[in-house]
Amino acid sequence: MATLFVSDLHLDDARPQIVELFEHFCAGAARDADALYVLGDLFEVYVGDDDDATLNARVAKALRGVADAGVPVHYLAGNRDFLVGEDYARRCGMEIVEDGTVVDLRGTPTLLLHGDVLCTDDAAYQAFRSQVRNPAWQTAFLARPLAERRAFARQARDASRAHTSSTVMAIMDANQHAVERALREAGVSRMIHGHTHRPAIHDFALDAQPAQRIVLGDWYQQGSVLRVTRGSAELSGLA
């Protein structure tokens, strides 16, 4: 069996075919895995565990099916769904893990990240990230009425799209120095992350030793899954 990784699904009612693809994945391939990791941005927007949106219930049901089949499900927050809390995690049957967690992945210690913290050249985004990841900001935001939070999320999404369209692409990619620093701090030679929507397996030298950075793909047009077995890692699409 393989350990499966997905990221940047950006599930949204506006892309019903992708929601259905995710449900199909959870009902099939995910149940044959020895573990499933969701490395952030499961949703296009997420405004709190009290959101009664039908989409949230569908996603929880799909993930609960994976967990009930005996497959451990692990979730790591992204930049769109960092407000997923323990209540929703329980509904999904998944465990929340911290950004920057190291796991023993079939004998290879591996650093898991969403990936946005690596994009250090994008100063505007990093400032926004620092604000919204502050526990005090989150507590105040979650205290607002649900309708107000939904409106804020729509505005933030529009602002993000405008920022993306007006920013040089290289600035929004992972900074190699940040990658190397993260690996050194974690004491490992391999990382897996998403966020940049640039799926690839990068092999490079770190302090004269082999190192690897695996970038997961997004689910805007099709699915993207990383399958890791002992001695191999394969990125593939789901149509």
C-alpha cells in the first residue's frame, strides 16, 4: 500500500465536478492507502466550524468514510482553510497536525508543510499570513456573525486573486534559501508541500548531501495525488 498526499483542492460549489472527483477519490483510492495526508487548502474558503454549508457536510462525510475504512487521515492547515478546528476534524475523523511536522515516511524522515511559509519573497503575503495566523485575530474573527465572516472571505479571495495576477510569479514560488533553512532546522533531507500549484519533484544538494522537495499539484482542473511507497514517490493526476 501507499501513503497518499493531496493539497490545494480548493473545493468550492463553483466547481462541482471537482467536489465529485474528491468524493470519488475518498470512496475509492483513498480507502486502499495506509494513510492520507491533506496538506492544506482543502476548501477555497473556510470561515469556521459552525458554517452549515452543504459543501462542508459533503466533504466531512467523504473524509469520514476514509477514516471509517481504517485509513488514518491527517490534515495540515493551508492559507485558505486555517480556521478548520477540532470540531470539524472530529466530524471528518481526521487528525490535525502542525505545519512543519516531521513524519517517518517509510523509513525516511520527511518535513510536511503547506508551503506558503517558504514563499518569503512575497512580503505582502507574509504580512497577511502573520495577521490571520495570530490566535487573537482568529478568536475575534470567529466571534463575528457567520454572514459577516462569509462576506470577509469573499473579499479576501478577490484580493488574493488580484494580488496573484499583479505579482511576478517567481516571487510567489518557494524561496530556495527558505527551503534549505527549513530542512536544516528540521534536521531532515526531504520535504513535501503544496501551495505553489507547481507539481514537481526537485532533487538537489544540501550541505553536499542529497535532498528532495516534492511539490503537490492543485485540483482546479483535475485531481493531483502523491503516492509514496518504500523507495518511490510518484505524482499523478486524477481525471
